[in-house]
Amino acid sequence: MSPETLAHACTALADYGPQGSDIWVEGHLGLGYRHLVVAPESRYEAQPLRQGSLALVADAILHNRDELCEMLDIPAHQRPYLPDSQLLLGAYRRWGTECVTRLHGDFAFALWDGQAQRLFAARDPVGARPFFYAHRGQCLSFASNVRGLQALADAPFPLDESRVANYLIWPLNPVEASFFKGISPLAPGYSLMATPDGLSVQRWWDPRNVPDVRFNRREEYVEQCRELLERAVNDCLRTDHPVGTHFSGGLDSTGVTILANRLLRKQGRSLDMSYTWAPPINARYPLSDSQWDERRTILEVCRREDISCHHGIADGSDYAAYCARDLAVEGHCDLFEELPVMAAAASRGTRVMLSGWGGDEALTFTTRGVAAFLLRSGRWATLLDMARRQAGGLRRWRRWSRFLWQEGCLPFMPDSVYARFSPYLNTERLPQAARSSFLSQYSSVEVGRGAIWRVYADPRRIQQALLDNGHLAARMSAWSNWAAPHRLVYRYPLTDRRILEFSLGLPRELLWQEGTSRWVYRRAMQDLLPARLGKYDEANERKRVDQLVECRQLLARQARRGAFLAPCPWLDVNLLHERLMAPPDSDPGRAIQEFVPLEAALRTWHLWQRYGAMDSQAAATY
């Protein structure tokens, strides 16, 4: 490893740490680090950290610092000045590779043990911090971003066409998988070991191995839930910089926003700003009479808690610009409305943004699988009450009988039968711009729809599948990439490992209590949450259609100028060109659905122009 090559890679990742960088090279080994101050103690970071035969680089914000300090016998007066990298190194000295099981927080790190002649790396259970690696021959490289690996490589990484096919076939199932052959993400909850004998990757945290949580009284679950929530949110507030939060008006973001604001006030601080994608209330998007207009919740909470809110400003031009971004580096994540949020937060000097992502997979998991579980366990009275409430009364027999079939009986059917009656959108049935000759080469991908696209007769199995699916890590990696130029770090308190394990261990019957879903969370937060919460409303849907129409108009103008006619072996370019110029369907729902495969085709067209065409020319020249 040459210092020049490593320095070049560090420069490629300059966005991740504009407050200094350093490298360490010794023989064939090299570690590089970019510095960004987030938590107070992080100002004392000096990485790569070297102690004796150990060397470490880490992107980590640990939650259980006090607990680790106690176990490692670190004096109280030293703790405020002890960065997380030193805690990680101390944990490795004490417990070896098992140290990772004692860590709570967001982390991705790599540690060279010169005495054992091994490199050990690990990533947190949900992938809040990114980690990509490449193994070529005897060379192992890793980085927080694909660009870092590209800068380290002697030769370009070729595109992985099976990954392209997967994206074109399943554009609504984002997974954290590289579009380059030879580059892989270290999966959440996994560790990596490299020795002279080879490379091994193994799982250190598995949602299937979480023990049951059992108390004598229901209220004990509620009390434990509240305690864990306050601890997780408080841990995410460890920064001297301004803090922002997502605020959609739903259960997750509303609870996180209120808790964050109140905990900050106890410290003599305040929440700087909350951010919603919902449009501002104006003539185009008036406040609806419906109780489900999420902006009612946002207004009520902001007035009560004295919080300011920044409303969604993303438009069709943002959408069109997003479609042209680097898919191979940023990954498969279509939440483009966050991009203007990041810019707005950065203009205020915000360093930490709290998000409620991950709640739906764990603590605020809904009732998927609960009806089938009730049927299987013989709790028919509860099942009938659930069907009645979901249908709006027993007199609506069509609704409750459909509910019993779809949610109670269908989950017991094999996949082939379930697929025929699945309520989920099947993108295969939407008009494609991909070449059938290309997709036919990857028939295994075509049948490889993820486990999350069906309901099982066990809600815990669905939660486990959701946490295994990779969409959370894909989103978190993409947002880490997008946020880096803004010196912004996203924190996800509802994915705190202690909360995940509590949620996964809950008795299944607690998912539906007193005629409501998400009972434990609702009860734990009942003194903070408004009486009614709304997250779906006409204004938001109208805004989505407006964004889509404006985006389509911009793309159509570009298409008329011949912008998308350059060849791409994966796509029928003429068909893509034709569909980009066609007006969207008059039905808003259909217009949004039909753009799903079109957006995927457009992004892969840009991917080919950025990398594939260059590879093809290089191969032809050779």
C-alpha cells in the first residue's frame, strides 16, 4: 500500500470528514480517516488510532459509553475526553472479537491486530453507518463509500448486470447491494475477518436469536418501553451542535420529535427545527377537513411544544435531478425529497438529524401476521373483534370477510398461491422499458422477490424478514452519502439495539390490544402524543402528483432534444424515449405506479452512460 494511493482515497471521501484527515501506512497495510466532530468527545479523536500492535479506524457513535467505561475500569475524570475509538480499542483488548456484542450505537469499524495477524471489522445491527469492501486476490480494501474503493483499485470494477436486472425487475424493493462486481457491503449485524488464510464473514447479531421478553403485568412492558425510548433518544442527542428531527405526523417521528425537544430543554437547549415532507398550507394545498391531514398533528404539536417546522419544498426539478444521480455510488433509494431537507438543515448549522426510520420494522410494527396468528392460536373472539374494527362494523360483511381471507387465511398458503392474491404491487405487470432479452438472462432474479412481500402466520417472522431485507441499510447508506457534503449525520433512535431486542421479544398478542395496534408504544407515549395522529392525506398525495407531473414535463423536454437516445444494452432506448415523452396517466395512482419502472429504466440508462459505455469502449480498444 503506497501512501499516495491511500491519500488519494481519503481525498475521494473528503465530504465525510472536512475537519481533518490522517493516514497510516506500514508495509502492505494502510488505514485512512476523515474527521467530523459530532459528539462532544469526538473532538478528541485522533485516528487512525494505534496502540502497540493494534491499529483502528472507526465511524462510530456509541450509546453505552458509561457502561463500557465501568467494565473497562476507566476513571470518571477521563471519560469526557475519551473518544469512542479508544473505547472500541479497549473493548477489543478485553474481549477480542466478541467485543462487538457489548456495543450499542451506530458503528462501522476495522481493526488490525498485528500480533494475531488479522483484520477484524464489524457493523451495527441495522447498518446506520456504511461499510463497503472489495476482495481481489490477496488484497482487501474497505471504505465508507464506493468512491473510496474505486480510488484504491488498480483497475476499474465492472458493472454487475445481475444487480441491474434485479433493480429493473424489483424497483420497489431497495436492497444494499453494489452495482459493481467485486464490491460488497458488509451486511448489518455482520463482522469480517481477514487473515493470511483468507476472508470470512459471519453474523454476530441475528433478529432470530433474540430472547423473549416476559413480564408479569402488561404495564411493565409499557414502563420498559418508555425507559428505552427516552434513553435511546437521549443518546442520539450527544452533540453540541444544532439538532433537527423528521416530523411526518406519524407515530414514530412525532414521538421522537417530542421526546427530543423535551430532553433538550432539560439540558437548557431546544430543538432547532423539525422537518416534514408535507407541503405548507396554502391555496394549492389547503388544510383538509379530514382529521388525517398530518399537518393538523404537526401544527398542534408545534404550538404545544414551541417547535418550528420546515415544510417540504421538493419539486419536480428535484425529482428529475435525482434520476440522473450516480446509482452505483448512492444505491437504490428513491427518497429524493430528503435532499432539499439536508440543504435546509445545513444552512442552519445542523449536525445531527433524528429520524423515526426503523420504527415500523420493530417497536411500532403494525398488525401484519397478527390475524393469522390469532387464527392459528385459536383466539377467534379476538380475531373477530379485530375484523369488525378493521371493517368498520360487522354489517360491512364484504369488508370483514375480505379481511379474514386476506389477513387470516391467505398467510397459510404457499408462495405460489399467495402470489396470485397478493395485495402488493407487482411491478412485473407495469410497462417495462427493459429489454426482455436482457432480463431473460437472469430468470433467477425474476423469481427472487423478497420475503417482505407477503404475510406469514407469525408477526415476529415478518419483523425478522424486514430487518433482514436490507432496505433500512440501503436507505441509511444513501442518506449518509447525501448528507456528507452538508456535514450532517443521521441518527435513528428507534433502531437502537436495546429497542430492537425489546420489540422482537414482545409477546405477539401485545401487537393488538384494546382494539388498537402498536399498543405498547401508544401506551408508553400516551402523555406526549396527540389524541389523533395522521400521516396520510390528500394534500400530500396531490403534492406527489404535482412533483411527478413537473418531473415528467422536464424529462419530456429533454427527450424531445434527444437526451436519452444514446444506446444502452439493458434497455429498449426508443421505447424509453417514447414513454418519457408521453403524458402521465390521468389517474393519479396509476400515474405514480407507471413511473416506477420508468424511473428505474432512466436511472440505469444514466448508470450505463456513466460507467458501462466507458467499460465497453475500453474493452473494444483492448
